Amino acid sequence: FIQEPFEEKYEVGDEIGSGHFAVVKRCTHKETGQEYAAKFIRKRRGGGKKGAKMEDIKKEIEILRCLHHRNIINVYDVYETRNEVILVLELVSGGELFDYISEKDKLSEEEACKFLVQILDGVKHLHDNEIAHLDLKPENIMLLNHNSQNIKLIDFGLAQKIDPKGDIRAMMGTAEFVAPEVISYEPLSLATDMWSIGVITYIL
């Protein structure tokens, strides 16, 4: 991770999103003027419960770095300070698919298919790399910009590298979208994502 001060290279702008332990802000590279999204993840200190475990942060970064697909968010730089890890991500400014659906009330079959094909393409790339997202939902699917129906999968904080011989059991994800094996605490697999895609398809 880059240890030099983040603000030396980037000018930090407005907040554009937030989660349990992270805040996402618009930022601009001072030399090039290129805009990015900076995800500030608070590190857990000592035995406290506030902040993300360093091992979980590293896992998310490792997963993002091995993915290269037009429908998956790109990571460019990673900075570390005493209290935070900062991910410099591709800026996607079109808003969540959730908001797009809410505003439109209902989508045409053509629109729904266009979104679904992109979601499946992105998830296929994940699964080809033996990675399960495990938190697929319209809030974690972003439109590239306001004039585009191209999407990016985001938020890989719960993603896991799936070993076919392994046995990963965890209560994770968003209740409305989780597969039965999550609720029954059975082993997770790449197929766990497919249940979530089924729910998303129904919503579309």
C-alpha cells in the first residue's frame, strides 16, 4: 500500500456514498485532473469493534485487483494511513440501479434484459475466477453515468474466493437477496450468487 499522504496527489471532494465502515468521496488527481471515487475504510484498532478488520480489507483489495471486466468496478491505487485504508476506484456517477428502477416504476422487457445480460457477464467473470460476490442487489449495481445504461458491480466487501474443497459458512448479505444456504448456515458456493440474481431479475 502507498504510505505517502493521500492529499498530496488527490484533492478530496464531496461524499457520494457510505457504508458500515466506509465513506466514498469524489476525488481529483491533482496532476491529471482525472476524477475518481475514493473509498475511505476505517481500520479496526486493537480489540475494538469499530472499523473493518485489516484481513478483510486486504481480501477485498486482492479480489478487486484480480478482476478486469467492463462490468466490474476498477481499483487503481491503495493508500494506507494510521486509521484508514483508501481505495482509489473508478468513478461511476449514474446512481444505483435501485434508484433507476424506483424512478421508472417499471422497466420494459428490453431494458430489463439489457441490465440482466451485463449483470450475468460481470458475475461470470467473478465465477471464472472462483470468486462469489455474496451481496448482489440493485444497490450494489451502479450505472456508469446518467446518460448510460451500462452498469458496474460494486462493493466487494463480502466477496469470497471459493475453494471447491473448502467449507465457507457465514451469515452475510442482505436479507431479501440471500440464498437459503446462507440462512441455514450451509456451505456457500458460486451458486449462492445465482439466487440473488434470480431475485434481482424478479424486481426488474
